[in-house]
Amino acid sequence: MTECHYLLKAKRNRLNKLINKSGLNSLNLYLFDEQTPGPTNVPAFFKSECPPDGKVKLDDLFQFKRKRGDFLFSLIILFVALFFLISFFTETGWQSRKLPNEFGTYILHQFGLAEVDGKLVRFGRILKQSWVGPLLCLMVLIPAAIWNVRTSFQVHRYRKRFLLPTGIRYELEKYVAAIEYVAYFILYTVLVPTLGYLISTLFLGIFLTWRLGYRSGRWILIGLSSSLVIVFVFRSFLQIKTPINIWLYDLLPSAVRGFMLTYF
């Protein structure tokens, strides 16, 4: 074992000398994506455009990664699940429910497996009761939340062991950034009764295309075309209901107003 130890030490020393000679003193191993340094000398005004030969792998869309604030959010989800469990008895009426003395026979009777007073109910009768659905959800949610906390704690401990960042500021910034697009959707629902489904959808499609960084004339045209297709499919073809009283349509002549309310 001693000879093997000295051989490994000698190989490590030779590798360090090669690194020093080649100028790779700042060689680092980045275990997580957010540690990877970004590009330098990036101009302030940025226009993004999808490359023509760009390919998206389906596995990348559904890839799950635990970030630095995952442990705290896992604890919050566990507390929410436990709150649902505590509230189950009061919200479903089990707290004031009077159960029979022969509870086992009662359960078998509810499933249609035993007779009570000479009566046999249909199998699955218990599944129609209002408390069964929430109970089944809790039977899945509670173990899943506990298992999620366990695995997230292992990642959290791994990060602390290797002195990796564990703060939640990075994750909170992502959640707060998502609220921006929730505000856009709320604004869209407010504009529909005022400007109508057609103009509101065109405005939202063009604005979101510009907001995401696709600001060339080609991408603005793509956003406009996609919005028109959405309007034709959902309003003109499927006849999805929209508000009857639209401020902009009320200013139009009666014939045009009726046409716009019917198809747009």
C-alpha cells in the first residue's frame, strides 16, 4: 500500500507541473450549472435568435435538477402537505362523524363485500363519497413530500460539504421573475373586454415575442402570424365564448359589430 501511495503522489506532482507550465492554474470543476462562469464582453443590447440548425432534445425539456434553494422549498411543501392532513378531519366532516361499533364490517359493506341487515351494496360505493378523493391524494402527497425532503437534504448536505452555495436568493429571483409573466396574463384578461379577443391576442403575441428577446422583423412577423392562428382556431373555428359587451366593438356599425362578436 505504501509503494502504491508514493506512485500516486508522484503522478499527482507531475500533473501539477504540467498544469503550471500550460497556464491552467485556474482549472476548476463546476459541479452545477449556476457555477459555470458566463461569457465575457457581452454587449448591453442583446438580440437573441434561434439558429436555423438548432435542435432541442426531449430529454432536456423534462430534465429535473435540484438547485441551491431546493431544500427549503421541499420543507415548505412538506408543511403544506401536513397542514392538509391535519385539516382533513374537519374539512371532510370526519370530526363529527359517528362510526358504527363494527367498523371492519362497515368498511366491507361500503365496498360491497359484506351484507348488513340483509343488504349488499354495489362494489365501489365508498368511492363516491366526498372524503375518499382527498384521502387518496393525501396518501400520495405525504409520502412523496417526505421522500422529496430526504433527497433534497442529501443534495443540501453535499453542497455544504464541498463549500457550494446553498442560499435561496437565486431560486427566489427565478420565482419573482416568473411573476412578471403572470402580470402580463392578468393584463391580457383585462384588455379582452375592452379591445376584443383579436386585438388583445395580437398585442400579447407580438409583445411577448419582443420581450423574450426575439426583436428582429422576422420574429415579430412570426409572433403576429402565430397570434392570428390562435384567434382563428379558438374564436372563429371553435367558437370559444368571449365577453358580449366589448368597448371597441360597440363603436363599430351594427353589421360589423355582429360579425366581430361572432368570429373575432
